[in-house]
Amino acid sequence: MSGDPGAVVQVAGRRPTRQEVNRRHERTGFVGRRGELAVFRETFARDPEEPDFPFLFHVHGNGGVGKSTLVRQWESTAREQSSVVTAYVDDDVHDVFEAMEAVSARLSKQGHPLKRFDKQLATYRQRRHQAESAVPAPQPDPLAGQAAAPVPAASPSSMVAAQVGLVGLGMVPGVGAFVGAVDPQQVALGADRVRAALTMRLRSHDDVQLVMNPVAALAPVFLEDLAEVAERCERVVLFFDVYERTGPLLDAWLHATVFGEEYGGLPVNVQVVLSGQLPLDTRVWGDRLGQVTSPRRRRARCSPPTGSPTSPAWSWSCGCRGGSRCWSTCWPGATRAGAGAWAIRPRPRSRGS
């Protein structure tokens, strides 16, 4: 059997499928990223209990440089390992619950469902639907356009309770379907009445807490189920791609999951990979950036030029395989002159240089 991981294993009497050939081409043709592939692959030969084990990766750069392709290659590399499961999450998710649900769905397809989490998530959505009808709809102001009596300010504690309630009910902009429908100040003035209405509707105190603060209720169950998967597998790798879009929604939860203790412990053999166009938000990750591994693309330099700089034949063989981009990464002014050969085009000097 061929030792090439990109080789297509052809069964006697059967041609390879187009998908198999495409995968071989993607792997063997993935030039320029081999160093980054090696950095990630090497982690599977290491003990995740080592203090300097790279458990959190972040790949970032401008659009179109191949971040998603690299992440997909990393996922393929992980799947090639014995007893490794992965979950890939992109910008199809719009909140923490959908992110956890996406991880659960992908692990389930590999034979490792998060059953208790799935059940708790279904309960949350059912209770939230019931709770939404218990929240009084905002009434139009009959005195609109007239001078109205001053409205007393809500207490700080009521405002906090109202904000938590709005998050739980999916009413905060960017989270749920009630964007702009409820004024937090109005809800804060009647926070106790809203909580009482939820209690009457849901009956159970646990259900009220589940609706009012769902992340605190669901995240620990998610981690407990994930820990059971990690016990059965050598490694679990979670990929979060297009993170420039999902980061603002997932940052706080992921930071607490990886480094905090409010939701429980993250199994030591779980790796997390983030990929996006932007650097990580220092307001969230600033105290932990030293523990984030950001692999850099390794660029091979051209061999030194030979011949006379004044000669049109002044050329060399390029080792970086950068194609038409070589001039900007290896030797300024280089342009391709022929197969394997490169030549200098004089650059006009700016004044004072």
C-alpha cells in the first residue's frame, strides 16, 4: 500500500470516483501550507497533558488566502488518526445554542451523540415557546406626541434581571426574533411581574431558570456529554470557521468553556481551532493570547541570483513555488522568464532612495 496519504486506493476492476481524485489533488497540491499541516499533525503524537500542549489554535488572515481550505485539511488530518472525532462549525450558526447543537449533530454522525444535551436543548426551546406568550406585548402609547409624566427609572437590579430575561427569551438584537419589540427599560420596571408570569406559565423553578439563563443551564450539560465522548476517543477536535462572523456571538461562551470553570471542565484531550479574517478580540482573549497557537505560513526563499545584474540573463531557480507572487515574497522585482527561471525587472527608484 502506498505511504502517500493523498493516494487513491483503487480497488481491482474499479476506477476511482471524481471525489477521490479531487481529494488526492487537494492534498498533493496543497503547496505552501505544508508547514502548517505539519504543526497540526504533530500534535497527535504528543501527550495532551503536557503543559505546553497546543490545545487552542487560531488561524487568521485576509479573505481568499486559504484559511478554510487549511482548516478542512486539518480536519482531514485529524480524521486520519486513530480514534479521533471532529466537529466543523461555520457561519450557519447564529448563537451559542446553534453552535452547541451543530457540534452535537456532527459528533452524532460519527457515532457519539450528546443525548442529554439534545434533550435539554429540546426542552429549552419548548419552554421558551411557552414563555414567549407569557411576556406582555408592548402597548402603543396613547399619549404619543404629548407631554408625558416622567417615568421612574428602573433599579439597577431590575435592569440586570431584565437584560438577562431578554437574552433568555431571544429578544436581544442579533439573537432572536423579537429584535426591537421590547424596551429593556419598560421590562425592567415590571421585571418581577414578568418573572411571576413565567413562574405561573412554566410552574417549575428549573424551567424558569432554563428560560431566563439558558447558557448557564445548557453549557454544563454540553460539557458533561462531551467529556463522555472524550473518554471514549483519543482526541476530539472542534473547528470554528468563518470566526470573524461568529466570534462576536461565541467569544464569551468559548472563552469560558476553554479557560473558565463556570460551566465545568473541558476534557484535556479536546482541541479547539478558530479560523477567521480578524485577530481575536483582546477584550475577551487578551489575558490568554499567550496560550493560543497561531501557526505562520512558512515561506521558502529563492536561491541567490547568479550572473550579472546588468544582464537580461540574470536569473535563478525559485524554491518557494510562489508563481507570479514570487516577486512580492522573495526577491522584489522578480518576474517569471521561463520554466523554473526568473529574471529581474529594474524598478524605478524613488527620490531620496
